[in-house]
Amino acid sequence: MWLKAVFWYLVYLLKYLLIGALISGIVAIFFPIGGFILGLICLIGAFPLAKEEYEDERAPVLKEKAARKRYKKLKHEFRGFDEALQHVRRGL
């Protein structure tokens, strides 16, 4: 699960880095020092934005999938335990 979490965080981070690069590039054409400053601001702001978007959109989905997988595994274990218990009862 952690690999999927890292992947989605990097996807959101890349999205914000590209948007910041595009905006600062356009501004740098007209105001070079302003584009550099805006690029630094976008670079610094991309990390918390990506984390926030990941936690809002993707983390609940990944947690739900992990819970379903865990429940499915426990259901199979309980079913096997129940079958073994019935087998022992028949033997007695």
C-alpha cells in the first residue's frame, strides 16, 4: 500500500510542479526576476498542496481497498475455522 501512496503523491506533486513551472515561465518572459520569485513560491507551495490533495482524494480510496482486502482474508480464515470446527464435531 505504501508504494501506491508514494506513487499518487508523486503524481499530484508533478501536477503542481508543472503548473508552477508553466505559470512562472510565462511570467519570466515579461519579468525575469518576478518569474524566478514566483517559481520559488510555486516550488515551496507544491509540496503541501500535493499532500493535501492526496489525503483528500486518494488516501480514503486506498484505505478502503486495504480494509476490503483485510476483511476478505479474515472471512476466508473464519470460514476455514468454521469448517474445521464442524469436522471435529462430526468426529465426536
